Amino acid sequence: MTRKAIAAIMLSLSFPLSAFAVEAPATVSQSATQMSEGEVRKIDKDAGKVTIKHGPIRNLDMPGMTMVFRVKDPAMLDRMKAGDKIMFSAGNIGGAFTVTRVEPAK
């Protein structure tokens, strides 16, 4: 092999394959629009958190359970009380499961 061929091989091995990956353009994701059913169990206004017994949250690949979420906007907590049936959207924001939207269930 020539030096040029060896250099070309070495250079191609130094670039990660991800450098050649092409991502689809950003669009409104399912996580921004998909709603899940839940029931408010507890509200902690001081901590900015709400405990929700919920069904599956598909965008987070999460089965139904009861868990504590942060809320994106603390004002959301003023519109909820324990026992309320809700529809909500949640995402993983900065490593914390966070309610991003909430409305009364119909």
C-alpha cells in the first residue's frame, strides 16, 4: 500500500460514523401534543411538584403508575386539586419528568 492509501484509511477511521448522519428536520413531536390520562393524588406547591396516578405515557415509554412530576409552570398547581381527573402531557426535561400541559378530563 502506498502512503496516501494508508493515510486515507487512517483518516476515514478517525471520523465517527455519526459525522455522516443526517437528522430529519425538527417538527412538533408527539411528546408536545400527546395527552395521557391521570388522577391528581397530591400537590406540593412549595416544591413545584404533583403526584399523579396515570395510565401509559407513550412518549416516555412509561407504563401506568403513580409518580411525582415537576411542573413546567408552577401556576398549573393552582388549577388542580387532589382527586381531579386530568389529561396531561409530560416530558423528560433536564433529566426530570415534567408536566408540560394539563387540562381537566372530559
